[in-house]
Amino acid sequence: MTQTTGPRTITLSGYEEARDGFRQRHLRQALYDEGDVVMADVLVNLHGDAHRARRRLENRLFRRDTHERFERTMFPPIVAETLAPHVAAGRAELVGLSHQLMMNLAASAAGVDRPQRTAEETAHLYRYLMLFIEGATLAHYTGDRQAKQAEVAAALAAFDQEFLQPSIARRRAALAAVEAGDLDEDQLPRDVLTVLLRNQDDLDLAPDVVLRETCFYLLAGAHTSATAFVRTLHSVFELTREAPADADRARDDLAFLQRCVHETIRLQPSSPVAMRWALEPMTLLGGAEVEPGDKVVIDLMAANRDPAAFGDDAEQFNPRRELPPGVAPWGLSFGLGMHACIGQELAAGRDLGEDDGGPLFGLVPVAAQAVLQAGARPDPDEPARLDPTSARGYWASYPVLF
């Protein structure tokens, strides 16, 4: 169904109309306009030639061999190292734990070095990360937005000096060594920051854009995966009461747990809507006439629950769901077209039907299984709480026992 909610805002709520909206090349990203303090000129906000040029370079970091290295080599030690003290203590708070888990890997992908690799350094970087997330999602912040924007800007400047500039210096030295023939090409770091520095002149990237782009990959890689991780575990804990056999299967069968992750992401996308500005006149699939300057809102919560795509039980959590051809198990939560999430396969895995080296399940299922197999269960004496300062339905706190 397509409905007009005002003279300049068109909302797409049906699955097919929403899918068509994502593919319209004359609709420009509008979701992060209020988050410019972190998101100005980053990949997800670019359009046209500038977007194609930067995405073409950064896509090279998100190929199957990189996914395989992250999931099978780099991530398991991070999970074990981060989880161990909490299991030993017999308890954890999942919101903080999930961000630390995903942040440490996202830092490697972004190019943010953690030379000390201590719990204190991780906690310090985590505080920066949470402020950057608040800056990127200012549109959904319910407090004093101007004060929060100033706080985030100050944190960006401090992060630049403490973390980014030393990381840049190391990469410039490595690039100079390659240029001089003293270092092999394959010894360069495989991260976003190295790609940006190597192509800074070609892409005409100002230092502040390099800062924000690196921060974007840090927060996007950590935050969306961490959010899906906590929400998936909540869904599995709910299965313990409603379908205990499925809960047991989710703990022991990684492929089934991946289906739980996909179903969670479908029902609870990281952002409940996508937004676009119209650049040219067009007629959308549902018949809506759009003029330049109109805002098109893609209602992901509605589109991902459209019975025409997901069946009569589309509102229900059902990891056994059978889907028609062409419908992704996570719905439209990762977007489509030129702004499809660049890290969706890293987070949620690839098609299990592929036989080129075996399936990749994704970082969220891998991390969630480790927590479930450690015996995690909700703390009966300290119930989980939703974040009252966000309209996105984030958990503020989710205590568990092991």
C-alpha cells in the first residue's frame, strides 16, 4: 500500500512498493540529515558519481575471502577473549557486551588501531563509539539535540587525536615502505582507513571526511550488529518459553540460529524507516507522483511484515518461515540498490546453498551462539529495560546470568 501523509511526504509501506523505492536512482539518502556531525559526506550519504567512486574502492574490502578471514580467523578469539571474564563472573550485561564484541572487530575493519589491547582501552573506545552512535541517530534522539551534537563534536576531536592520528601515521609509514619497495603489497593493513589514505587525492577527501568515514565504519559495523545480537538473544529467550525445542536447536545448530537472526532483523530493522529526497519527477510503483524536494519514507516495519511477501503470519517470529523466490529472509532491512548495506553478508552470512568453500553464517550468529552455549539466560532479579531516550526500540540494559 502507498499512502500520502502530507503534501511533500510519500510513505511506502508495501513490500513491492518499498523495494521499488530503494531501486530509484533519483532518490537521495535523507535518513541521516540531522546526524551530520558524524555522517556528513560518509559513504551512506553520498549520491551519484561520488558514491560510486568511493563504494567501488571500499567494496574490495567486503569480498568472500575477507568475510571468511573475519568470521573464521579473527572473530572467534575476540569472542572468547571478550566473553571469558563475564562467564567467569557468572553474569553479563548484553548491550555493553555486544558492542564491545562487535566494536573490536569493527575497529580492525575500519582501521582504528588498539595498540594496548587492554580492557581499559576497549572501554575508552566504547565510550567514544556510543557517543558517535547518538550523533548518527540524532533524528531519533528525544533529549536536547543541540547539546548532544556539541558533545559528539568534542568527542570526535578527541578521538581523532587519541586513536585516528596514530592509526594514520602507521598506515602512511606502511604505504611509504611499499612505495620504496621495503614492504610487500600484501603486508598492508586490509582496512577502510588504508584504502582512504591510498586514494585520498583521487577522491579529494578532506581530513575531516576521512575522520567521519572511519568513524562511520566503526559505528555501523559495531552498532547494527550489536543491536541485532541482543534482539536475537531476546527472541531465543522468548522461544525457551514458547517453543523450547527450537530454543535448544538455536543453541546447537548455527544454521538455524542464523535463521533466527534473519527473522529478528526482518521484524526489528536497525532503523524502522529509510528516507529519501526526490531529485527528479517520477511515478512510483504504487502510483504516487513525486516531485523534486519531496521526501519518500520507506516504512520498513510495515514492508517487512507485508503478508503478500511473508505470509499470513508475517507479524510473528518464525525462523522456520518459507519464503517466495526473490524475497530475502531479512526483508528490506539491509536496503537494496546502490545503498544496500555494504556489510550485510559479513553480519548475517551468505546463502547456505553456496558450495565455494562452505557456508558463512555471519558474525551475529557466531557471537550469539557463543553466548547461548555459555549458558546465558535472563537475570530474573534484574529485568531488561528499553532505552527511553530513543524512538528506535533499543535495549538500554539486558542483564543475563551464565
